[in-house]
Amino acid sequence: MRFSTAKPLPGLPAPTLIGWVLAVTAVLAILVLPRPFDLLAIPAVAAGLFYLLVPAAAAVFLVASVPVQATGAISAGGVEWTATKVALGAAMGALAIHLVTRRETIRWSSILVPYSAYLLVMVASMHDAQYLRPAIAEIYRWSTPLFTFLLVLHVVRSRRAALAILIAIGAGVLWQATSGVIQSLLELGPESFAAGSGLSRAYGSFGKPNTYAAYLELSVPMLLVLAGWGIGQVVQQFHTYRQSRLHGMLASRAERASLIRWSGFSLWMAGCTLAGLVGIVLSFSRGAWLGTAAGLLAMLLVSARGLPIARVAIAGAVAVALFAGGMRYAPEAVQARYEQLVSQVRLFDSRQVIVTAENFASVERMAHWQTGIAMFQAEPLLGVGVGNYNARFREFQIHPGFPNSAGHAHNYYIHTSAETGTLGLAAYLWLIGTALAVALRAARTTQDALSRAVGLGAVGVTVALMVHNVVENLHVLSLGIQLAAIWALAVLALYNPPWRGVTRAQEGTNSA
């Protein structure tokens, strides 16, 4: 992967020129655009100027917008304008200006090759798509994470910028987990979300427990390792402080301030991690439970420098204890969800099962799996067309009791096979396999502690995604934006960490 040195265009008064362009654009927007868009012109220009000064803020705000995307959304012109769409538009402008004014070449990584291949297969599958609008929407949904990946690669130039993205993820997790706990304890969800024992399934601002749990699940592994890394920084700063304290309170002022900052960072990450885990439990999402456990287990194994025999033994003992009846000590609501999760591992023909209240979820999931497989068998090379699973569900439905799609195949591997065929499934497996390989290399081969922590967190997030996608589709509601940002940080950690060798003095002047 190649990294270039940022150089401004000679003789081009970029800030002045762009400032005038933004000012003129704001005036025209106020005069021409209908409300409420004309009122947004001035804050939009202010955000644009801020992005010029601190390009990394574009990535921070884009990632931070994911958990609040539905809050304050405005419908206009047949389009729902969410916080994520607004942040995405501003980030695109910021990156374009960043590349032009600094004469940068496009940064790339090996992840971009399978990502581009997957998008190309999606475009090719449109040849067989009967409905183009959902196809275009799905391609857009996959294009935004690709842009986020490139954005993070280009604008993260310091440890402060990288940590700002991770702190923003923590803030989103804390807010979602807090709202989810309140929803669960007060049973604020609809009747279908009832989980027993006086609890409701938490759903946050995402509206659905599974999607809510997926957001937390794709965050917690990274927050956990950053909490551990932060504790290491606290220990290091404490030793430095003790040495400088020998020369008096005034002489140790800087070290004391640094110790306080890192202590606050560690407590923040640890608190967000704990809140995220509680939120995942109260979501009662069986797939998220399984994915989170798999991600944490993968991190445990990868973090061992040598042959992780002891860690494998511990993981095996825990698994045996659970399957031997250890779950009977858990709350009744958790036991019920666990038993349903175990039952769904068994494959069966949904048409040969009588649907009851107890097995409804399992039969519905299997019916969607079988319908997706039927689509794949009809069009094995390129599928029925990207985004067309829902639109063509009735044409291929397997179980007469489930004539309508629940939104996806309840298994992303089957889902992408149905929509994009063998080529699409191969490209997707190539993509997540490459991302996992990059994360593993960053976790195992890098020299500095932060790079290893970022790589290890990316391993946990990617494994959680791979496992949970067996029973769900996690590529919805802009969750891919945060995933792409984490993958980009893993790429930076592996090839050229912007935080390596940066002093505290340089940190303040290299935050962009």
C-alpha cells in the first residue's frame, strides 16, 4: 500500500478560493432552496470550513452519525434525509477538497480489490434484476462504506484522529445501550418484543432488536481492546509521573495531566464496553450473542503470542459447561433464547413442520433460507439481481404460510447467493477473508501496542460479523460505515500507523 506526502498546489490560494466558493454557494442556497434546506446552508458552510481545517472531523462525524441516523430525519423530495446522509455529503466534499488542495494520490489497500469486485458483480447482476430501484439502493448502501474506507485512509494522520473515531463509537454505544436498558426494564417495546421475566427486548433508536444488537456487536470488541490498551498507557504514565514527581509538583504538572487524561480514556472505554455488553444481552438477539462470543473468543486466541493451548482449553471448558447445562443458572428469559438458538442450528424442511407459537421463528427463518436457495438454484451465476430478494420472494416462496419476505434471507451468505449468485458469494467471501487477514496481521505482526490493539479489535469485529451473518443480514442501516472505518484503521495499523513515533508536541499540530 502506498502513502504519499501531502503537498499543497503551488500558487493556489486554496483556503481563500474555497472560502469564497462556499460563501457564494450558501447565498445561492438560501435564495433558491425550499425550506428547511435553505436554513441548513449556513451551518453546512460552517461545517465545510471546519472540515477544511480538520479533515479528520469528517470521518469522526460520519461514524458518529450511524447510531443517530433516524433521529431528526427530514423527508423532502421523496428522499429521507438522515444525519448519516448529510454527514456523508459533507464528507465527500471534504475529501475532494483534501485531495485537490494537497495533491494527494489515491491511497489503496488489498481490501479494495475484492470490495470493487463485489460491487462490479452487483452491477452485473442488474442484468437479471426485474426491479431496478431496490438494486440501485443496495449498490448505494454498499458504496457508502467503500467511501468511508477511503476517507479514513486519507484523513487519519495522527493518534488523536484515530482515537477520536473510536471515542465517537464509544459514545454511540453508550447512548444506545442506555436507551436500550430503559426500554427493556420499562417494557417500552411492542408486545412482540416481550422477552419474559418482566423484560422487553432492547432496540435503541434502530427500531429492531437484531439491528440494535448488531451495532453494539460491531463495536464492543474494539472498545474492549482499547480499554485494555488505555490501562497500559495509564500504567506507563504513572511510572513517568512518579519519576517526575521527585522534582516537585510544578515539574510533574504535564505528566500529571497526561495521567489524568489516560485514566479518563480508559474509564470511558471500559464503561462503554460494559454498557455495550449489557445492551447486547438485553436485546435478546441470539445471533448477536453467538457473534459476540465468537468475536471475543477469536480475540482471546489471536492475542496469544505462542501456541494458545491454555486459551483453547479455557474456551473449550466454557463451551462444554454451557452445553452440559450451565445455562440453567441463567435468568429464565435468557435460557429460553439460548434454547431457541441451539434449536436453530438443526436443519430441516420448513414445509414438513407444523407451525406453532414456539417454533414460529425457527420455521420462518428456515423458510427464508430455502426461498433464497431456490433463487440461487434458478440463477446460479449472477442470481436474481442485487436488491431483488424481497421483490421476487413470492415468485420463489417455499412455505405457503410465509408469503412475504421479512426483509432478507436471515442468512447473508444465502442472501447474497440469491441476489448475486456464485460470483457474488465468492467476491463477498473474498472481501471478508481479506479484511480478516489484514486484521490478523496487524494484531500479530505489528510492533507498537496501539497497532496490535486496533488489529485485535478488528479481528473480533470481523469474526462477530461473519458468525452473526449466518442468521442475519448485518449490512443494513449504514452499519457498514462503522465496519469500513474499523477495517481502514486496521489497514493503517498494519502498513503505516500515523501514531507511531509521534510526540505529544507533534500531536497537537498533526491532528488532521
